[in-house]
Amino acid sequence: MRAAIERPTTGLVRWRLPFVLLVSVMIAYFDRLNLSTVLPYIARDYHWSTAQTGSYGGTLFTIFFLGYGIANIFFSPLGERFGVKKSLMTAILFFSVFTVLTAPLSYTLATFIAVRFLLGLGEGIHFPMMNTLIKPWFPLRERSRANGIWVSGVFFGTVLAPLIIIPVTDAFGWRGMFYILGALSLCVTIPLIWFFVYNTPAEHPTISKEEQLSIAEGLEQDEPVTDSRLGPVLRKKEFWIALLAGIFNNFCSYGLILWLPTFFTEGRGLPFNDLAFTTSLPYAIGILGVAFMSWLGDKTQKRVVLAGVGFLLAGVFTYFTATAPTIPLIVVLLSIAVFFATSYSAQEFAIVQRILPRQSVATGAGLYNGLTTMIGGGLSSAIVGTVIALTHSYTAGLLTIVVFALLAGSTTLVLGIFLRY
């Protein structure tokens, strides 16, 4: 691969794309996080014990990741052939419908599990399609910022989810909340994708020739196109190291996101109505972290090292979070941990896009995102839930995340030996 040509890219049309994708990710995360936010409500309605909450909650979280991973791996190549924009809209339609169907299908554990699996299938190709969109739209020197914008939708979604979901749940019940969030995705995200997303710069009706040319000059030159989209990916050792780091990252990220509300309410006795502010503040700091770390990644061109060091520091502060004696101190320490963890979040997909050949972005990103989420997210749900069930301690569950944070940082630094980016 050749390096990007280092000269300013003219025009600003391309920068609309990641902001539209940000909104898409944010609303998708409402659908993804609604269960973790209202799990204390559900547990109380069904009179689950701490052990049952850990076991049943872990199953509901894990089955989502199973469906999500399967869709990433097997549907992403189909999405690439069908067309990125059409595939993205189809995915949004399906996971919106399955969010709505969660309400009537949550009366038995079996149907609840089934609809969570279908929701995972629906969301599966969301991230791979966005990776496929970003690579031809942004030169190498802008990738961290472009990816940082849409990845920050994860943090916006995590911040806003409790602020929206908890009042809606108080007003309409937790089943009514599923209806409302599904409708939000249908009415907001699909029109945005329809009107503002184009597969490549050449398809955009108003972009200038100068901007198209300057984007093209800043892209890496990939390997020649072959009949196999997967072969060029599987031959890269950098891909496998990045995959392992991504698994450890997802263990930590989803372990915190999914279990933090229950850790505060059940583990530390925080009133449910105070949950919104407490869980939102660390991820609000995360938004600032993504903005700063993505700028720093593009500025220094040391994305891999920055991501690795940041995750090691995140692991240290997660340990202090788990053992802190008071809720205010927990929030402060967790905010610091999330800030350092964004050094990885801001660089992750820029690194993946750098590794993947252009003709294999959707297939490779689907394999990467599917395996990292299914294994990392699924294991975090199951392992943290099992630790809670066995120890009857939410603190013990949180401490398991520390080990995987240190593994994520160390593996990313190993990747830096092979990938200078």
C-alpha cells in the first residue's frame, strides 16, 4: 500500500456523511441498550433474585451478540453485493421492527430470548456497512476524525439512552418504551440515510470534481482485485492481532455498558430515578475523549500505540472504579477510565480500514465486527453474569473487566510492532 498524498483536501461535502452515521449509531444504541437500562425494572417485575438476574440477564445479553455476530459474518458480503446504502436501510428497518416486537414477545423468557436474537441479526451489518462507506470517502490522514465522528454515536447513545429511556419507562412502562424506540428509529434514521448517504463520492449529485479528486489522491492503493473477498483478509497477520484486541475491547466495553446500571442500583443501592445522571456522566466525558483522541490520532499518525497505551490506563482506572467506596468517587474514576478507553475507540476502525483491502472492506469488517462482538460481547455478558451469579457480588463482576482491559492494551501494542499507523 502506498501512503496518502499529504496535501489539504478541498471541499466539505464528505464531512456530512459521518454526522448522519453518528445519528444512525446513536439511535441504534438506544435499541441495543434499552434492555440493560430497564433490566432492574424487569427483574423486579418478575421477582428475580440476584442470581437469576445475573443468569437470565446474561442470557438475554449474550443471545443478542450471537445473532449480531452471525449477521456480521454471513450477511456483510451479501450487503456489499446488494449495495451499501440499500443494505444499511434494510438493516435499520429490521432492527426497528424487532425492537417494537420485543414488547409483545417479552412475556415468556423463551420468546424474550428469541426476539433478542432477531434484534442481533437485524443490527448485524450496521457497522460493516458504515466502515465500507467511510473508506472511499476519506483519505488516510482524515480517517481517525471521520471514524471518530460516527463512533461517537456510541457514546451519545450511551449518554442519552438512560436520559430518554428512564423517563419514557416511568411514563409508559418498560414495554411501552420498546414501542416508542422502535418507532423513533423508523421515523428518523431511515429518512436520513435515504436523503444524505451515497455509496461513493462519484455518486453524490453536488460534490465538486476537485473534492472527488483530492479524496482519491489521498486513498491507499490496495491489492489487485481477486475472486475471493475473504482471502486477502485472512492472509494478514495484522488482521488477526487486531481481531484479538477487538475481542478484549468488546469484553470491556459491553461489560461496562450492559452491567453498569445494575451495578449501581442493585450493587450500590442507587435509586433507579438517579440512574440517568450517574450512568450518563462518564460517557459524556467519553464524547470529549473521542473528539480529542481522534484529533490526536490524525495529528500524530501513531494511532495503534495511542490506542494501546490508552487501554492500559483505562484498565487501571477501572480497577479503582470497582473498589471505590462511594458513588461520587466511582463516577469520577469511571469517567477517567472511559476517557482513556476512547483512545482505542477513536482509532479502532481507522486501523481496521487501513488493514483491509478496498474490495474486502464489508466482508473483512463484517468478519472483524462479528467475531469481536459475538465473542467479546457475548463472553462479557456470560462471564460477568456468571461471576455475579456465583459470588452474589456486582463488584466482582466489574473486576473481571479489568483483566480484559489490560489484555486489550497489551495486544494493541503488539499490533503496533507490525502496523505503523
